[in-house]
Amino acid sequence: MLSKFKKTVLSITVLLIFGCTEFLDLVPDSQLTLDMIFSMKEDAWNALAKVYSYIPADERMGRTPWLLGDEYMTSAQENRDHNRPAMNIMRGNQTASDPQLGYWQGTGGASHLYKGIRNANIFLEKIDLVSDMPPQEIAEWKSQVKFLKAYFHFILLRSYGPIIIYDEAMPADATGDDVYKTRSKVDDCFDYIIKLIDESIPDLRETTSSTNLGQINQIIAKAMKARILLYRASPFYSGNKEYYEDFLDLDGKPYFPVYDTQEDTKRKWKDALDAVEEALTACDNAGVELYHYEKAMFAYDRNDADTVPERMQTLYDLRMLVCDPWNKELIWGLSNVDAGADPISNFTNIMLPDSYLPGSELANNSTHCDQNVGATYHMLETYYTKNGLPPEEDQSFNWASRHNIIVTPGVETLEYEAYRGFLQPGASTIYFYTNREPRFYANLGITGGYWRAHEMKISTDFLADSYYGGGGFLSAKADNYIYTGIGIQKFVHPESKAGHWMRLVAFPFPVIRLADLYLMKAEALNEYLDAPTQDVYDAINAVRTRAGIPAVEASWGGEFVKADFLDKHKTKDGMREIIKRERANELAFEGARYWDLVRWRDAVGEFSKPAVGWSPLKSTVEAFFVQEIKQIRKFSYRDCLTPIHINELNKNSNLKQNPGW
């Protein structure tokens, strides 16, 4: 059951929608009326929920930035992507006259974060007026809102670079520079955000009770502080002379810290490392730990679990770590997920084939299983082999023959044991789909593999004649099939069923989870030191062990690695590459990769490549497993920052547009 707080966020009361919205969204002209809103705890609670309501709904297809980058591919129909702003950006349709995911003004599916900041400032000014709350509780609510104000500023900073800092509510008689402010330098923005978070932490609860899941606590604040400091230390934000030396404020000074010295950057990495360590300690003290599945496995997998128990345990650890609600690994999740409001899980789920479905339910099979958002071919390459190595670096993996058609062994053969739980017996597929790490099979949906949903284990086949292939049941609707022929089942709960949104299992989409902190520690420590140490390996190995692959030292120092990559982990540059690849695999599809590549300054090279997939309108495996270009993409350095709407520039002559726009 949803907590009272989550219900408030999901469906804010009539007073909040029709009363408080006017007073909190606008510069007040009636101080008495505004004060009355904060006279009682119940009203203040609604105002608190109002601030929370500006948290971006990253789980919703029409609002999510998770589609940015090179992981996802949607339908063939470009007009459909007008309602998917992130994909619209990747198609090259970003403009300054209509910014997509424009958090500055709330355009293109984005939350209007400056309104959220305005609400936060008014809340902080007025909460002390509440008469029926003890001071400790007021202080705790204030701290939640301080953190949210910092978080909103961070999302703006991540999208726009230098932003306007609003530390106080704008007075009713504000004029001139009080209204038309200038953008602050990037380092000043980071300093302000971290200052706010530091102020919020002491009065926050250490953890959140089960009745108020999703509310900000100390662990969330410390974890997000670590992420923000990691961004500050990264090449895009520290010493980025190549991109932004000529991007100057009104005084002729660079907005970005383009002249950071090596010592400056090292100090920033140390700050990030210290914050990560503090967050990890807080997690450990509160019982936050890497997720492991502890329930009984679904009936359809129990035979395999008896035969290959360790493999199936790892598969369930990975398959359920996101969609098992409020599990021990989740540090902060979106608590207002509405299964009826186009979450990513609806669009990535496949329909149930006829052979699995009672005829009486056939008519309802297509609802809430849109099956038109899939993975790009790039994601097939990025996952490791079973030896914990990139396929191109593993000498036991035949890279040159990766697209060769194979047939998996029969179920009664000894040879099939190597495939059990991952691939179907006697299935036509490709060599590329064999001998891969468990995350490959847990996260993706592949021809010849399995899809666990609708309370069933579905033998997956994306060829055109299949139920969910390009020429299947919905072939008349040309965009209702997985356009790349590669599915994503990471966000589909195995017990979600079609027919009605209430049959879907809702869960909080992760904002940050513990595995991310371990990988942040590995990165910050590797960047801070002159060469990687065992502490760097231990941090990344915590994630790799749960993923069912060998430790870094065993993979790059063992018998399977190609000679050119032997001992790659022993150098700072080599370890940096390994950490980047590990983040791509562990956090795949969770909205991390796009921002990682931007902050590493790798985005322009990677996101300029075309999006590629298989040929799902073909009905033979030989024709299906042929690469097709699905979308031509152009991504330049200007795309790393979102343009400010031209209307905003016309109103405020103190604003400068981002470079290239």
C-alpha cells in the first residue's frame, strides 16, 4: 500500500492543485494569504509534497532523459518520437525556440525546475509559521526541502552548465537585477549546491520509515553529494578549455573552470572520494547492501535452479535488482511511479504469444505491452563475455564469427548445460549470444533467449513471423514491434501482466543505488592516485562478483585475455577504461551512460555514430541477423548543453545563450 506521503505526491489534494499552486508558483501579492497556507501542519504537508512534485519523472516515456545516448531505440515512426523528447534530441531535433527536456522553462516534457526552486524558497521562508509542529520536525522538513533545492539546481547545472542561483524567494516588489539575474560560474554553482546539501544533512533522518519511502534522508543526501562532486571533478566540468575557453560571462571571465591546474583537479577528485567514502559508511551503518534475491524462484525456473543453482541465483540477483520494490540496494527511488502513466516498463514489455495465452484473454493482450522500445546493437557489444572481458579482448571468444548462425544443443544433451537458464534448447540464434556474462541475459531480450514476464518464461523470437516480430500480430501498426530486434527486460517485473494497468507491478525507478557508489569509489580513487591499487580493484570487484564474473585481476591478468590487453588493469589509463565499461554494463538503461559520456567528454565521438539494430521485418534467421542503420545521428559539442529558450533570452538581457545555439 502506498504511504500517505506517496499518495500526496501522486495525487496532490484539491487545495494544493487549485489553491497553493497559484500562491507558490507566482510572486505573491498577498502576504496574508500566503502565511495562512502555512498555518497548520496539514497545509505544510501539502506544500512539502508540492516541492517533491517537481522531481523529474524519469520513469515516464514522455519525460525521461534516459533515452538520451546510444542505449535505446524506439519506433520507426519519427512522429511518435515527438512525444519522446530525449529521442527527439537524438534525432537532431533540438532547437532554442523549442528546447526538448528544457528544465529551465519546463518545455519539451521537462519539469519547470525554477518553479520548483521558487516553491522550495517559499516553503523555507514560511514553514516556521506552522503552529502545530514541533521544532525538530520543522527542521527535518526544512532539510528535505533544502536538499531538493540543491538537487534541482544540480539537474539544471548538469543540463545547462552555468545557471542562475536562486537562494531566496523573490519579493513581491522585486525589480531590475533582482528579477533579471545573471548566470553564475560553474564552480560557484557546484559550491552552492554542496553547501546546501551539507546544511541539510544534520537535521535529516538517517533512514526513511516504511510509511514514507522516497522521502529524503541522510543516506540519500550523502550519496547524491558524492555523485555531484564526481561530476565536478570530471573533465567536462574541470579544465575544459577545449570546449569553453571562449564561453565568457558579462565580465569577460570564463563560465567554466577552464584553467584548472592538475592540483585543482586532484583536489576535486579527493573531495569526491571523501564524499563517496562517507556515503558508503552511512549505507553500511544503515544496512544498505548489494541486492541478492532471497525469495523462492518462479515455478518455471525451479528445475533449472536445481540443476545450475549458482547460475540461476546470479540471474535472479540481476533480473530483479531494479524491479523488486524498495530492496536493500536502492538508496533513492522515485516513489510516485504510476503504472498507468506510460512508464518505461510498459513500452519495453512484449506481448504474450498466442501459444501461452488463453483465448479469452487474447483481446486484452496488447494493452500496457507496447513492445516498441528496444536496445541498440551497441548494447550487444558492450556487455562482457562470461570471462568478465569485453568480447573483443577475450581470446576465447571468436569475435570474427560473432554473427554466425548457430543452433543451441538439445535439452537432453550434456552440451546444453552451459546454456541452461540463459538460452533455449535447439534454438536458432547467433554465436554472439553465447558465452556472455549473466547481465547480458538478465537485462536484454534476445532471439533464442527467454523473457520473464506475464508470470511466464517466454521463449523469445523477434523474427517477423513471431507474435512480437515486425510481421506478427500487430504488423498493421508499423511501430508496434521492437524496431532493433533486441529487447530490454530490465524494467519489466516478471509478474506484470497485460490487460489493465492495475495488473502491472509498480516499483520505484532508481535515482541512485549502492552499486553506483562502489563504481564511483573505484573511479575517484583511480583518478586521485598515480596508479590503481587493491582498493580500486576491491570497489569494482564488489559489483563484478554480484554480476557473476571474475575479479578484475583475474580477467585482465588471466589466461583468456588477449596479449595486447594483458595487465590492462595495472595502469591508470587502462583502469579508467575498465571502470567506464563496468559502469556501462552495470547501470545499463538506467540513465547513467549519457551523463557519464558527457562528463568524461566522450559524448561527441560516441553519440555521432548511427543507431544500429537487426532486421526485424525478416522472417529467417539469416535475413534477420543482418545489421541495419536505424537512425543517423549528429552530436557535436554544442549538444552537451541544452539551449536556453529564446523567449527567456528576450526577457532577460543579462543572460547569455549556450555556445552553438
